[in-house]
Amino acid sequence: MSKITSLDTYDVRFPTSRELDGSDAMNPDPDYSAAYVVVRTDQPHVAGYGLAFTIGRGNDVQKAAIDALAHHVVGLDIAEVTGDLGGFAKRLIGDSQLRWLGPEKGVMHMAIGAVVNAAWDLAARLAGKPLWRFIADMTPEQLVATIDFRYLTDALTPAEALTMLHAAAPTKAKRIAQLLEEGYPAYTTSPGWLGYTDEKMQRLAREAVAAGFRTIKLKVGLNVEDDIRRCRLAREAVGPDVAIAVDANQRWDVPHAIAWLRRLSDVQLAWVEEPTSPDDVLGHATIRRAVAPTPISTGEHTQNRVVFKQLFQANAVDLIQIDAARVGGVNENLAILLMAAKYGVRVFPHAGGVGLCELVQHLAMADFVAITGKKDDRAIEFVDHLHQHFVDPVVIRNGHYIAPQTPGFSAQMHADTLKQYSYPDGPVWCEPVDVAKAQ
Ligand SMILES: [Mg+2]
């Protein structure tokens, strides 16, 4: 019987603040980082990989939280984990001494998500399938068995989820073929970081359109006059047929958001992302009513399925972002995708960061094949940096994510990356910064 022998964690940080990549109204100088986890087994070539994304110093806390879960994982039979991914996640979430820190929110929940995702990666690798296909090939009953429906049944019951999945099942094979041929639509945030000059933003926006993207996203929220100018310049750069979304990264109070968005009303925004606190369900509903028909969204910082449930029940959002490394792993994201499908809310997965594109593409593709059957009225975020550090990096062609074929969840990093970017002792963090170049 093969066993899990260790849960190894790594503090990996990239000095992105030196170029202002990733800068927005709330996060002016992020160092994109991963609290990276490897579930090792007694078979040298069998392991599962996962990560929690942070933007720098959060890695200290995040890594410690993952380490606190080791006793739930080390020593288990591999089959015990991969054969019951629902039970595995429930045991981690149910550790009452750790649950006290949430429940099911924040650092501890993200740590659980990283470990649970590593378990799904391990299961998909052993099945010889990319994760999206591993999920798509589950029967409706197997998929529903991975989900914790506690706190959800006033919005979605297991029976309703089964009905939805059974309705989608007969046509899955057709959609798998379609996905392999067409890919899944992407949109890009690469032009829109707040620290970029107007010229750099316009150049990158034009390049995005030439590369086939049909939607770009700009960061907003520091200065309304700047936002109006940047949105107009972006429109000039991309033309009338490419959608422009904006992302305030939680910058505003509710009345502030309404006043600001009214100033942007002539831009015809595809959506406004994170106008206010991710916990403020009723605030999102108020903003949405006040600025209709401008679509409102949130989700990349939404802490768990319960808050998503309330966003749907309160008609607070037109669309959502899911994040593969925020909530408690694949299981909870499947619950969120099923609820979004029931409530008719489109999903535009959050990506960028470190490895978030690599991970979340699998969830969006599984949603298309096994749940909603829809992909052309939605898109996965794409930011073109840090992919070279992954063994199975995303492939974007003509504005579409190409479906991964390599077994697993695409979270594995190169061994050399772990060495070079390890914090604080990796060479990247020990070498003196070239200040002139960084500016
Ligand atoms: Mg965002």
C-alpha cells in the first residue's frame, strides 16, 4: 500500500514590485509569491503539487498555516485520499482547533485549499488525466460526493446538483471535442496595471487586441480623472468592438463607488470588479442597483461558498470571479460553480498572480464540459508573467486558453525556480537590486 510520506512547503517569492507588475489601487507594490506545497509519497515519481498565492510577506503566515495541516496528511494511504477527495477535504476543514481561526475563511482556509488542491493534482496524475478532464469524467454522483453542502441547501441541494449534472452528462463528449479544438476564451489584464504610463497601457492594449483578446481590463480607483482619461485612451487603442472591464480592488465605500462609476458611465464597461469590500453582500447589491446596467462583480477575495451563496441570493452581482487558491480547494469551487449555474451568473475566473492561470483554467474547462456547457459568454483572466516557472505552463493562442493535456492540475514548479526564488535565501533575494533598472 503506497503512503504519503511528507507534506513539504516552500516559500517562493518573485520580486515583481521592482517593475510595478501587478500594481493596483490597493496593492501598490506586490511581490507575487507562492506558499508552495508538495505532497510526497513513498514512490519517488508520485507526488501532488499545490500552492496558496500571496503578494509577499503573507507567505510567512501562509506557509506556517500549511505546515499546521501536516498531521492530517502524512502517513495516509494514497488511495484513501484520492479515492475520497470529499472526505479528505472535510477532515481538514473539520479540525476544530484550526477551524477556530476561521471558520472556513482567511489564511487557514487558503492553506486547506492548497493541500486539497495538491490532493486533486495527485489524483489526476495517477489517473493520467489533466484535472479538467478528471473532473469531467466523474459521474454526477462522484462529483456531488466531493462537495460539502453544509450551509448551502437553502440555495442548492445535492439533488438539484445531481439533476443539473445529469442534464449535462449526455453531451459531455461533444464539448470535450469542442474544447480541445477551440480552447476557452481568455481576457487580459496585462495592459491595465495602475503603475503603468498611458503610453505603456495603450501599447499593451493594442498588442492584446492584435494577439486576439476580445476583452481587456484596467485597474482603477486612485483618481477619478485619471480613470476617465485612461478608459478613454484604452477605448481609443482597442476600438469599439473590444470590451473594457475595470477593477477597483475593493477601493471604495458604497456611495463612493456609485459616484465614481457614474463618472465612468460613458465608457460602456463590460464589468466593474471588486468595487467595495468582498464581504459586503448588501453593498454590492446597492451599487448594482444604482449603476445599472453596468455589470458588477466580485469573488477573487470572497472567502467561501457561503458568501457566494448570499451574493447570488441577494442579486448582488452580474458575474463572479472564482479563484482556484482562495477557497478550500477544488471541492468548494465546484459548489460555487454549481450555484452560479443555478442562479444564471456568469463566471470570469480570476487569474494572474503566480500559477493562478495554470490552476483556474482547469475549473473553467470542467465547468464548460460537465456543468454549464457555456464558454463563449465568459472568459478566464490572463496575465502574461511568471508562466516560465511552471512545468506545464498555460498555452494561449489567439486569445484562448488551450486545454492542458498533461496529467494533473498544472501547479508544479521547476526545481530551479524553487532554488532561485526561495525566500529569503535564494540568489534573487540576495543579489543587490539594480535601482536604475528597477525604475
Ligand atoms: Mg481583480
